[in-house]
Amino acid sequence: MGALLLWWLLVEFLGLLALPLTLSLFRNLPDRGYPFARILGILLPSFLAWFLVMWQLATYGPALLAFGLSLLALLSALLLWRERGLLGFLRERWRYVLGMEIFFALALLGGALLRIYGGWGGPAINHTEQPSDLALLNGILQSRTLPPQDPWLAGYSINYYYFGYFLAASLTHLSGLPSSL
């Protein structure tokens, strides 16, 4: 349960880091894009890392992701400074924000419980696409360059659409949790 709490805290942190950008980008929506903050918080540092590594300007790892997080934090701080009333949305719509936070926490907990107690064959990684998913995730985690090395075919790169795995690998690097979790 500690790993789930750490994962939740990390995603919450990334969402808070991207919140000023989200509120600014989606200012014309009634909810100002609040539910997208977590997505942007995960996507932007990961995409920056992917871009820099693909162009061989950096090597992939936690330090590069921390650099991406610091740039996102700087951008968010600049937006907060420039648009001082940006976080007024949280005071005005606190019930909505609380509802979204409860919904996310319950969805995460529900998915984890379903996974632990029998959903999709139980917690073991031994059926359907799961061994392949874990292999691709580990291939990306162990690669410092892109495209990552294929875990099934030594000496070749992954010949597959792997950006979703890259996002999961970025969260894995940032959380410090083993990929099997």
C-alpha cells in the first residue's frame, strides 16, 4: 500500500506543478481544465526528456526528468507571478476541485484493488500481454538513449510505439519504485 501512496503523491505533485499552466491554457473552459493538470504534469517533463534524448542532446534518466520538472516549475512560477489571480479558481470552485480529487483517489484505489484481488487474472505478471509490457518498460528503464533497446531482440531497438511505456518509465524513475510494481 505504501507504493500506491507514493504513486498517488507523485501524480498529485506533478498535477500541482502543472496547475498554473493548465489554468492558463484552458481559461475559457468552465473548469479551466483542472482535470488535465495531472496529464500535463506527467506529459511535459517526459516529452522534454524524450525530445532531448531522441536528438542525442542528453541521456535518459532521473536527472533529466528532474531538469524537466524544474523547467515546468519555473514556467508555473512565472505564470503565477504574471497572472496573480490564477489560483483564485481554487477558492471559487473548491467543491469541484475536491470532487475531482476524491474521484481520482477513488479511481486509483479501485483500480489497484481490482488488480490486487482478482481483476485481470490477479496480481501476477504472467498472462496476456503483461510479460511483454514489463519487458518493454524495463527495456526503456535500462536505456539511456533512444530508441530504447529491444528486450526481445538483442542489438536492435524497439520497433514499436513506445511513448506510453516511456511515460510509465518516467513515472517509475521519478518514484524510485521497481518496475514490477
